[in-house]
Amino acid sequence: MKTICVYTTNRAEYSKLRPILKLLQEDKDIELSLLVTGSHLLKEYGESKNQIIQDGINITEEVFTTIAGDDITKTVETIGIGLLKLPSILKKINPNIILCGFDRFDMYPFAITASLMNFCLVHIEGGEITGTLDEKIRHSISKLANYHLVSTEQAKNNLIRMGEFEKNIFVTGCPRYDELLNINESFEKSVLNEFKLNNKFIILCYHPVSTNKIQSLKIWKELLNAIIEYKHRVIFIKPNIDYGNEELIAFMKKINIEQYDYISIYGHIDIDKFSVLLKNCNCLIGNSSAGIREACVYGTPVINIGTRQQYRIHKKLENVTTFLNFTKKEIIDKLNEYNNYRFDPNLVFGDGNSSKRIIKILKSIDYNDNTKVLSYVKN
């Protein structure tokens, strides 16, 4: 029996891991160890560990690492706490495989610990380009990883150019699509009723850009002013815990965003419910990766704001309009343009069968050979 250890830090990446975790937990040949950290454990961000419990996935251990405070040093300290706590935890579990997802800063100590303790490290969704702090984390984890599970051929080619062996890279598609493509119709109706969404609405989801806090706040102010003036129903998801978030939240309080009855604010929305909202909204506006990776499944229009996702945008994503700089009027005009509009669905990042591919790969790889050599060195 193989023991596979997985680390999850927040709602967004858990939504991609969930279909994999369910299959791992059901497999009789695999013992799953799930470690939970980051905003999953923070009440002010919705304490989304409850979503994991609700999903019936067993949590092996909660790892508290997050250092609060709107200071870039807190990001580094959070990583440091992870490096202090994780070695003893992984030594106790002694997994055959470490499954490490994506590009979160609080995922970084997990990858470092796994690599230095000579565990077989498998990285999901490497080879992608964004241009922000996540870029450094993602590529760093790829350099530590023994195997790579990527979403697209483009990502695979990027990893090959970075010196990773082609035989260790598998194009699986994005596991999030496995659930996005299978929404139950009756559940969809119940969610729309729960949120009282009889009329059209938009989703606002904007996170700090850690590499440029001043510009991030400037964009945030203009964006909120545009949303307020637009005066349509808004499902507003609060910024995540990245560096710069406290100033964004402080501005929300300054303008008393909660006074507007057409704006509903949430720290966390259930993953399945969010999928329904994304499918049915007029538009998603902000800088969430959901706008780039997920909205295209339903042809949902996206107004992508700022630089956080600018290099991740695929050339085939016709539903995404990006504003690096903008005026309030430009945003309102674009929102009006997208009123009751839909693009053709686009499955550029997956086909709904990614998790099954990933499980098959995890069961077949040689986890005993953890030698790391770059292809251009060996050749």
C-alpha cells in the first residue's frame, strides 16, 4: 500500500485537489494523509476546513503556520514556521509520495521539507506563467519536484525548456474541471434560490498583488467605486490572506461597503455553490484565477483587472478582457456590454477526467528513485 501525503492551504486550491482527494481516499491500495493549513484554519477567512469535513475527507493533522499582519515579513515568517513544524510531521507519516499543488507561498515549506527529506515530490500545475510572486514559488517547486502533473501542452513545454525530463511530465488537465462539468440541475436551482438571485448578478473577486501593493490598492479603490456606481447585484468575495490584504479590507471599511444592499459580502463560499454562481453570473470581475481557469467552461464573461493573471491568459480565452489600467467608466461600460451575454464554452484546460489520470499516474510512478538531474545537464 502506498502512503500519499497532501497539503492544502486555502479554498481555491482545495477546489482543485478535492476530486483527487476523494479518489485517493476511496482507493484500497492507497493510504491518504491530508495536512490542512493556511486560511483553512482562520475564522476571518471562512474557516474552510469545515468544507473539507463536510466533504467527508479525513484530515490527518491541522498545521498552524500563518503569521497575521500586513507586512511582507509575515509571509516569510509563515514559511519559516512551516519549515519548523513540517519535518517532524512528515517523519511520523513517512509517506511514499508527497503531492504538492500549485503556487501558494504557504505551500512552499511543504515542498522544501519534502525535497530535503528525500521524499518523492509530485507537483500539480507547474509550468504556468503569471508574472507575480506566485511565479517564483511555482517554478521553485517545479525545480524541487520529481514528477509533474500539468494542465496543458504549453505548460509541459515550458517545463522541458526549464530542464525537466519529458518522461517525468504528464499532461492530465486541470482536476477542477472534473466537478465544473458535472453540476446537478436541482442543486443549481437550490443555490440560486438560497442566494436570492432572481435577477442577473456579477461576482467580484480581487486579491492583493504582493509584488506591487501600492498599485494593487489604487486599482482596488477605482474598482469598488465602479461597482458601487454600477448598482447591480454583486456577490463580493473578500480578498485572500496575501500580503497587502489589510489595506484592501481597510478601504472597504472606510467607504462602508456593507451599506449597499445590492452588494453581498462573503469571506468564503462553498466550492459547489461557487461553481453554480460562476455558471450563472453575468460576469466575473477581479483578478482571481477562477476567471482564467474556470469561467471559460461556462462561457462566462470575465473582466480581468491588473497584472496578477496577465501572463496566465491563454490565447484561446475569448471570454476574458484584461484591463491593466482603466477608468471607472470603462469598467461600467464593459459590464453593460456583458449584460446577458455568453461566449461559447471552452475546455482548454481539461475534459473532466483529470483526477482519474492523476490517480493512475500516482499508482504507477517509481517513488524510490528521487535523484534530481536536469535534462540539459545529463545530455
